[in-house]
Amino acid sequence: MNSGIRVRFAPSPTGYLHIGGARTALFNWLFARKHHGTFILRIEDTDRERSTPEAVATILDGLRWLGLDWDEGPFYQSERLAAHRQLAEHLLAAGHAYKSYETKEELEAMRQAAEAAKQPFVFRGRILSPAEEAQLTAQGIPYVVRFRVPGRTAP
């Protein structure tokens, strides 16, 4: 009998299963088993630069070594990219998200400036005008979609 409780463990396959991840997996697995629920394994493999099949295999081996089995999965986030893109477009159209064109280098410079000022790094995105955004899009400049957080991002 399934209680309707569903928990998941979603490791990022960028290296070995570490103690914090093992702890989270164990707690979620124990909770699911105690309540006759479902333990789902979802591989968070959207970091294409660092995710590797070897790391996935290592994580799966680590879970098995711990005696943890899963009821569903493993599911791979990268297989749902089309659905994620559709939802991102919906958030953009509704004004709940915006396109951010800052480069890794610019973000790192912002972090370093905050550290030098002994301030916590708080990213305050710059919302572009439709003309600016169209120009960057036409140039093929890459972007990420960020949530618009009232009081944290530019209007």
C-alpha cells in the first residue's frame, strides 16, 4: 500500500557521492520506507560541462553500497529539457523571469568585488529593454533565465 508520499534524491553527477548527499539520500529513503512511500532517484545532469557518465555510475554504486534502492528512476533531468524550456518561456512571457546575459567572468568579478568590500554577494540582475534584448539575441549572445525576485532585481 502506497501512502502517496513521494521523496526524491537528485544528485549532480559531477564527482563522487559525498557524505552530505549520502545523508540526504538515506534520510529520504528511510522516510519513504517508514511511510510506505516512493523513493525516486533523479540525476541532475544539466551541468553539461561537469556531468559525466562515470560520475553517474559512481553515485549509483555508492547508493547500492549503502543498501539504498529506489522505486522509480533513475530519471535524467537532461531528458526533460524541452519541458523546461517551455516552462521558462511561460515564466518569461508572464514577467516572472528575465534573460540574464552576464558572463561567468562578469559574475566572478561581481563576487570578488563583494568579497573585497566584505559584503555578501547579492546578484541584482539588470533587466534589459526589449530593444537591447533583441540586439543581444540577434548577435547570438548566450543567456540564462533567472527568476524575477521583487526587491532583488531591477524592474
